[in-house]
Amino acid sequence: MSKILIRGAKVLGGEPQDVLIDGGTIAEVGVGLSADGAEVVEAGGKVLLPGLVDLHTHLREPGREDSETVLTGTRAAASGGYTAVFAMANTFPVADTAGVVEQVYRLGQEHGYCDVQPIGAVTVGLEGRKLAELGAMHESAAGVTVFSDDGKCVDDAVIMRRALEYVKAFGGVVAQHAQEPRLTEGAQMNEGVVSAELGLGGWPAVAEESIIARDVLLAEHVGSRVHICHLSTAGSVEIVRWAKSRGIDVTAEVTPHHLLLTDELVRSYNPVYKVNPPLRTERDVLALREALADGTIDIVATDHAPHPHEDKDCEWAAAAMGMVGLETALSVVQETMVDTGLLDWAGVADRMSVKPAQIGRAQGHGRPVSAGEPANLVLVDTEYRGQVNPAGFASRSRNTPYEGRELPGRVTHTWLRGKATLVDGKLT
């Protein structure tokens, strides 16, 4: 593997430095570096971060390759600056056995655009009645540490307790999709003023908050780890903040779209804005930003949820829930968190690389940009501004809520263990 010299990059947004990559490892970081025969990348003051890690990605394979595959999803990840993604279990068949998680893991290894760590289902078939093969998935070649029925809530308190007890034995974590099913029957959007005016079934905040409250108490009782997927309400923030003040081992994520978009967009009846959990109010958005800034919310996770056009190009009630997010996540975080002064680039690295890698036990990811560390890196042109054009996405699906919207920042280069997966904005 050839040497690469990144010249004049703002490491974590600091003063420009040079970074020398040699053999998949960062060999040196400093000023005025040189290396015979090295490929030189002139960073020109772009920001250099550790490769991003997404704890919540839907790659759809096996079973829904019309939406996404491991190949197209990891190409989208590399385009967005990600070097590792955690693939959710709601595939067909469900990733509830060692065989299925190993299949997804090996597909990721074969394609090589980023590391793919499968997430195992908590219950068989995501049906919420019987625990899946948690131990077998952990002991498999995939080494599963994160388990989730995402898309469905583990609403049975006994099953949730047993899952927390089981994963505690090997340091795993249960990632909960917090949605009390009886409170969201027929729900189409956030319950509030807009849902009342539009006559659409409301999705109350308490449906999320009640499950989070129950699960942090269960985690405390068991002494295990629980992670809250796509937290979306101001009330949920307060519950997690309270739980952390008690020393409960809880972590939480927020999606980019919940940091930026509100339920007012649903007035258009455009199904691109239909998502689970739903877009909330401006008050919720501001609370989520503050919580991400102060560390109550630990990480940003995309909940990248690709759908073919026929599942979105239809009437609102019939449309699938979800948005693609891997290729726009960093830009949305720059707009909502960096450009507003809530986070600096070191904070972004912490929330989008360091912490998600720690929560998911992603070895070699989320590491410091320093000598001796794996060369998992992303270079970002933070001065760039441009309109989002989904026609240029690497993802197989185009269901983005940002089409035509101007967003800041553009990923120009991504390196996975020193191998370029993206160069000058183009996949290698």
C-alpha cells in the first residue's frame, strides 16, 4: 500500500497540519512533513476527522435488494464519510440467527467500502415473543454486540428484561425502538396542532417517552446497557438526562432529520417527510440540539432507511416510513450544530465517530487522528455550499427530504485503513 501525505488539513478543525499515512496506519502528524514517493493530497484547510461511524443503518440485504444492498449502502456510506456502519436486523429473513448476521458481515468484507457490523434481532422474527439467538450471534464470525428489533418496539417488559440480562454477560447492548404500540395504532404523524388541522392520526410523544422511562429503570435494575434509538422529543431528553444523573448505563442517539425538520413540513402531504418516529415540533428540535451539545444525547445516527420510489411516490397513508441519510448526515450536522455554534468539529468527531464506535465496540474506529492509529479518516470541505441532488446519490434509493435544499459542507475524501474509498468526491 502506497504512502499518502495529506497536506494542510485542519485536524478536528484545529490549525493546519500534515498527516502521513503508511500501510493503513497514521505514521506521523505534524507540520512540514515530507515522504519520498508519497501520493500528496492538498487539503487546503479542509477539516480532517476520524472516519464516521453510524450505529443505525438499514442496508436491506437480504430480502429487499430493490431498496438497497450491502454494496450500494456501503458506497453511500463512503460518500458520506463513514468507515463503519451497523446494519439493522429487519431484513428478510430477519437477522436473528448466526447464519444471517454472518452473511451480512461477509458481504461487507467482500465489498470493502466500509466495515459492516450486523445488529442482531432481540426477538425471533422481530415478533417480540421469544428471544433470538443472542449468544450464538455474539459468538459468530460477525461478533454481534448490538441487538435491536428496530422498526418494532420490544414492548413486553419481561422480554426486555431478559434481553438486558442476557447481553450483560458479554458486554452487549440492547438498542430500543421506543414506541408503545397501543398508543400509536393508526398514527401517521406527530400528535399536535398540525395533526389536528390535517386530520391525520396523531403519534403522541408519550408513546416514546413511556418506553424510555420503563427501559432505563429496567437497565438500572439489571445493571445492563440500554441504547435509545432515534430519540425525538423534548420529554425523552429529560428522561435520559435524569437517568444519567442516577448513573444508569443509558446512551441515546438522534437522527440528522430530527435535528433540522419539523412536523410543519407534513402540511405538504409529501410522503418523503413520513418517518418513524415522526418529525416533531420546533420545540423538540431545539431541545434535541441542546441535548446533543451537552452530551445528554451521545451520538448522531442516520437511521438511513432506503425505499424504492413506488413505496414513497404514493398517497401519504400508504407510503412507507423512512428517509435515506448517509450521504447528507454530516452536512445537516454542520448546519444545525456547527454553524449555530453548538458544537465544534472536535465535538462532531466525538458524536459521529468516537462515541458510536465505543457504544458498538467497533474496533479500530473512532480513534484519535495521531501516529500509530488506523488510518480511518474523512476530509471535509466545510466552506462548500450546494443543493442536494439525489440523482447523484450512491444509494439505490432516492427518498431524501433535502432534495433541492442548500446544505453546507461536502465530503471530498474517505480512507478506510489507508485505502481511499472516495477521492475528490468520487467513489474509487
